[in-house]
Amino acid sequence: MILGFDIGGTKSAVALADGSGVLIARSQVPTRQDLTPESMMDRLIERARRLLAREGIPQDALIGIGLSCGGPLDPEEGIVYTPSNLPHWNAVPVKAIVEDTFRRPVRVENDANATAWAEYLLGAGQGCRHLAYLTMGTGIGAGLVLDGRLYRGRHFLAGEIGHVVLQPDGPICGCGKRGCLEALASGPAVARRAQERLPVYPESLLHRLVVHPGQLTAREVVRAAKRKDPLALQILQETGMYWGQAISYLLQILDLERVLLGTLAIHAGDLILEPARRTVRRYTWHEICHDVLILPAGLGVRAQDYAAIALWLNENRRH
Amino acid sequence: MILGFDIGGTKSAVALADGSGVLIARSQVPTRQDLTPESMMDRLIERARRLLAREGIPQDALIGIGLSCGGPLDPEEGIVYTPSNLPHWNAVPVKAIVEDTFRRPVRVENDANATAWAEYLLGAGQGCRHLAYLTMGTGIGAGLVLDGRLYRGRHFLAGEIGHVVLQPDGPICGCGKRGCLEALASGPAVARRAQERLPVYPESLLHRLVVHPGQLTAREVVRAAKRKDPLALQILQETGMYWGQAISYLLQILDLERVLLGTLAIHAGDLILEPARRTVRRYTWHEICHDVLILPAGLGVRAQDYAAIALWLNENRRH
């Protein structure tokens, strides 16, 4: 049995799976930003205890416990450092907290890496050796599986593709630089670009989808694009082109087999992925990209549960 | 004992080293593009035989034989496919040729990868786990050592950083795309950019260094820059900025410890490396780049000999 903790910016969850990664039970709680990290961890641990009790699983039956959380974090020490979605979590020793409670070994990983590993073992990455999983939400980041191993880099910051600079004079990014991929093509950037152009498109469906100006999100842009709204389609096409440019860097440097995209890519599908693929073909060597698969991630809404669980799976446990 | 073959576009060499990588003897021949690959291999094999005889080393005393050559090549099958510096070498089974001759195991690797591995074990990469070695000559390519292992990618094309597109509307590249790093900042690109601007700089030293117009090379640009020629300095500064942009992509994606630069970087030193480092700092997260070392490669003029030899060295054999 494997116990998994997923800590997100808006919701968190505990999940229980068998030794091959089949989910048995889960329990979700809202992430309360008003609570201290310690109280939030207590709530999650309480949920985990109840889950184990309900399923009749003694602690000793756990192979291990996985914990997936936004980075930056130190996976070796198991300490979380101020993720952008958990701004008041500063140097929280999550590994020690969970280990002291359950007396079982705990593995901690940032959510992009953990999801990449889960996709590799259980999702759309099965059967390949080299892949990137890109989360395309509020933030943009990648987890890299290279030669069948998770690659983390020197400061555990590998995969920070959201902050490659595509336009040195582009819009300012949350990280302080200008023209980062994230500033151009994340969820909030999609919404911002649509909002800016709305006055020029008085016929756009987006006017009707948003009651209060300024509350536009990428979700409405995708919804309007699916109804063939020209402004929304244009925004998503440009977004795909930005993604394609960054993916071409990944491919030209890493010669990957698959690139799996989460979050916005799952909702928007080919409305973003087709322009992304076209841009990849334009910017990347044919020898490298002719057989690469650029796909939505495979684990869907349960990706975060699997991410925490998969930290205790290896290739022999693929199901 | 280890025997190494290095096959370059203008010169090739065989080298002999002991089991810890200390060079004992070498022999160099010009690469004759008028010879068939088979004849050229025969000449190198003949040199190798004489080297072994002169040193009194029987074939059986060889741990193995390394062969380093421009890519694309298949290191597993040991077949060389039309490198840009050996355009008439098409599907040459170099591994089989050398193995059949010496009856010892042969490892084949493209020169960027082999040099990265040599720098990691014997050169400026000693003591780190994650590095890129970039060859900055006629072509631009990288070898990647990630988590202490050579990373090759799906089609053995990882590290083709020379063909990341920095300027979608930039100058046409040999690969057919536009604005690749190689088209902007390789040796020939440096020469071309200097040549184009020469008429606007009638006082430039470059007019005197080049007897025949159109024969300008990066070598003269570096020589003039060292004598503080304003045009040459400007060209090298721009070159460093292009390099810095590409290195920032490497770092943002791979969170490396060191980036080692060969060829032009060794000749030009800080004239290129300082603008490159400044651009890296501007384009890369501080957390990633604050302690990265961006240095000239350490093995100097014998890098290619070590590259072929190092294919038979591992970390336990570091000297």
C-alpha cells in the first residue's frame, strides 16, 4: 500500500493506492491559505488517518508515503520553500512532519516532477524513455524523465521552462524578467491578452461570458474558442505558437520522444496543440521532431493523486 | 591501455593512453576529403598499428578502442552518417571496421558528446555532476552530462543547441531554418557579420589583417579584438550575447553546474565569455545561475585525443 499527499494552491488531497499504483480511496480538502502550514498538514494527516482506518489498512502495511507539492522544494531534505501557490509556506519540513507521524519512509517531489514520473509509469508516457511533462496552468513548468530517470538538476530547478525568455522586450513576468513563456502563455497571460484586445472585438462572445470586466480567465477564452469566437481562437493560436517555440528548445536540446501537456492543454486540446505542433515543426530539426508525440497528459483529473503515489513506483510496478 | 581514434574534418589522429587516461603517444594525419572513407580508415588503422608497435603494446593489452567523430552517427551500431565536416561519409560502419581489425571492443560517440565526457572526467568538469560542453567552431553543438551520465536523446541528437531559433526572421542557417544560434554566432557567422560591416569601419584593423576580401575568418576577428579594434570588439560582444541567450535556455531547462565552451571560446576568452555571462544573468533565474561556472573547456589542444580515450574511462578512473 502507498499513501500519497498532494498539496495544491486551492485544494489538497490524500490518496491510497496498492503497490502497483491502483487508486483505492482518496479524500480532498480545500487548501486554506489562512491556516499555518502546520495546521494544514495536521488536517491532511487527520484525513489520511481516517482513510487508513476506513479501509482497514495498518500503518505498517504502507510501503512508503509520497508527497507532491509546488516547488521550490528540496526533495532530499523534504523541505518546501515558498511555492508561488503557497506563499506563506516557508521552509516547511514536510518530510519530517509526515515521517514522524506515520513512522514510514516519505519521498517528497515538486508537482511537475512527480506528475512527469506518474505520466511515465502510468499515463501517456508509458513505453517511452525520454519525455517532458509540462504543466500549463497559472504557472508553467516541466518535469523531465531522461533515459528513464527523473532529472532534477543542481538546485532541483531543472524544467523551469516557463521562464525561458522568448521576447526580451515582452511583458513583465512574475519572476522579474521580461517576456518569459509564462508571461506570454500561462492561463493568466491568456486571459490578460484576451482582455486587452476585447475593446477591438465588440462582437466577441467573451463580452457575454464575463459578467464583471477584469474577471476573464483562460477558462472563458477556451469556452469561447470552442464556439468559434474569432478573438478567442486568435488568442489560443498565439498561445500555441509560444508553447511551440519553447517546446522546440526542449526538443532541440533534449531530443525527447514525447511532450505531454497538462492543465490548459487538456481543456483546449487541438485549439492550442495544433498551432504548437506547427511551430515545433517550423523551429525544430525534422530528424528530431518528425516522430515526436505532443499530446495532452494522460492521467486527467486524478493526475495529482497519481503524482504523489508514483514516487513509490518504478518500472517493474507498471500496471 | 586504451586506443583512441579522432576523425575530424581537416585532421584526424590516433592516440594511446593508459587505463587512467594519461596520453602516452599520438599520431596525426590530415583528413583527406578526396579519399574514400574506407581508405581514410585504412590510413588511420595503419597509424594505430605503427603506434602500438613503436610502444611495444600488443593488441591484447588494449582495454578497448574509442572513436570520436562528427555526428550524426549511431553510437550503438557504430555507424557514421554524413557529418557536415565529412560530407561523403555516408553510413560508414566505423565500429565494425575497427573491431574487425583489432579484435577488441570499440565504442563510438559523436565528438561533442565524447568531449563533454572527457571534460567531465579529465578536464574543467571534474567534481561536478551536471554540465554541458559546447563546441563553438564551424558548427555549434553540445554534449550533455546529466547526473554523471552522458545523455544522448532518442535519435542520439540531444545537444543540438546550435539549431535553437533565436531570431525567426534572422539569417538563413545551413540546416534550412532561419536565425539559428549557429547562423548568428558560429565561427563563419562571426566572420560574415564582420565582413558585412567592414565598409562602415574604414579604420578597422581587419582591413589590414585580410589580404583578400572575403577570406576573413573568426580568427582575424579575435586577433583584431585583442588589439582593441572597435568593430571586432562589437562583433565578439554580440556573439557573446547570442551565446548567452542559448546558454540561458540550457540552464533554465537543465539547471546545470557548469557550461564549458570550446573552440572560439578558448581563443577569444573573456572577449566573448563576459558578454555571454552578462546575458545569462539577465535571462536566467538568479537561483539557477548565481553559482554556475561558464568557462573555457579545460583540455585545450588535446581535447579531441582525450575525447576518444575517455569513452573507456569512468569515474573510478579519474586521475
